[in-house]
Amino acid sequence: MTDMKINFCGVDFKNPIVTASGTFGFGMEYNEFAPLAEYGGIGAKGLTRVPRAGNPPPRIAETPSGILNSIGLQNPGVEYFAEHIMPILAEYDTNVIVNISGNTVEEYCEMAEIISATDAAIVELNISCPNVKHGGLAFGTDANVVNSLTKEVRKRCKKPLVVKLSPNVTSITEIAKAAEDGGADGLSLINTLLGMKIDIETKRPILKNNTGGLSGPAVKPVAVRMIHEVHNAVKLPLIGMGGVMTGSDVIELMLAGASLVALGTSLFAKPDLIYDVKRDMQSYMERHNIEDINTIIGAAQMW
């Protein structure tokens, strides 16, 4: 028998497969394709302090081996989620990871407090947001800002706190260490890579927002490299994501250092992908005589 159970930040997951925030709605949308109980956990759509309509369309563009998106955090707001959506999700046999996005430290702290009062398992801090009090530069690009933000949210958050790292930085290990020193319980990576696509006929970007976040298979090698680097730089457990399409991809990210692995863009192409992924992983474990999935975390051997 093979064992896929993972304990992540003190929370028990029946398997290491979760979903990436922003790709899975609030979960119920996918339940008709595969029961939410098939997943170890689900990442809810990113929440903001107040409701947001998101960016004007077009806000999705297909690219070779991926997609660009500039949805703009369309969501009903954290209070609506806590009151109306989280109680429904709590009835499913899976862990709920709640992603929060803010434009000020105060917004992040308030949202962490609100989510702490729900049945959510983990709070995920999206630090790829513009810091409006410091010129609009993303929180996640400055190690000092990441450290101070994590410290403040940690004081107000009663759930395990996971910081989601942006790959759009010079040194992701520097940012990871800053989050660790600030009191994060875990890290998730990578968020999308900043990209653009231009229509050569109109000579304008396809996306109304001009730029967007690139996800899908094209980013997987970047994700593997960054997960490996961060795993070797900090002592925190990691949620890995970026271009995962198969069970083999999940194994690869776990070998690089991820404890949990998220499906994202791949679910747009195959909403019931979880079945294939779990079957691939089971086959791998049996083929390599692996009884406990935990033994492969960070087990890749460099030349």
C-alpha cells in the first residue's frame, strides 16, 4: 500500500494535490467534474477587503504552452466569502486555503482576522499586489516590506500563514528568507510571470490591461528551479505550482522540494484532471517501491 498523506503546517492533507488560487473559483464550479473530496485541499479565488469587479475585457489571452490573464482579482469581498461561501465549503471533506490580497498592511491584517474566524485551514498571503502607500510597487518585490508585512499579519492571523512568492524578482531566496524571518509558517510558489501579447494587426496588446500573468506548461522549468532554490534556502514547507499537467509533474515539483503541489491552468483544459494525476502518482510510487510520499520531498540529487 502507498501512503499519500501529508502534514503541512500542522494540517493533515489526505494527498498532496491542491488547487491554485484564481484557477478554481470557489470550488463548487468544479464539483460536477470531480468531487472536491478528491483533493487534499482547494485554493479559493483570491479575496480583497471589499468586492472587486476586476479588469475590463479582454483579460485572457492564449499563448504557446500557456495563457496570460489579467482578471484583476474579481471577487465578492472577504466578508461575503466568510459569511456565505466558507460555510458551504466547510461541508466538503477537504482543506480550504484562502488567498488574500491587499493594497495596504491594514487591509491584509483585517482580512487575516476575518478568515481566522472561519473554518478555513490555511491563509495564503498574496504579496504580488501593489503597495499603494509606497508608490504602487508590489509588496513581494522588496524583502524588507515582505518581512514587515508578514510580521504584522502573523500577529493577527490565527491560522497557519503561507506567503505566496512572486517570480518577478531578482532573488526569490531573499524574499523567501524575509517571509520566514517574518513568521510565515509556509511558502507557496510560483505566482505568474509577467508577460504581454501584441496583436500585429491592431498593433495593440491583446489584454486591455496591456500586461498579464503567464501560467501553464511554459513556466514549469522556472517553477522547478525556484522551488529547488527556496527549499534549500529556508526550513519552511512549500506549496509548489506552475505548469503542472500530469502526475509526473507533481512528482517533479515534490522532488524539487514542494510538500503540496497545486493544479491550476491545466484544470481549464481538463476539469477532472485530478483522477489522472492521482493515478500517475500511484503508478510512480509502486514502480519505485515508495510507500510514503513524504520521502520524495526535496529528494532530487544535483550533479
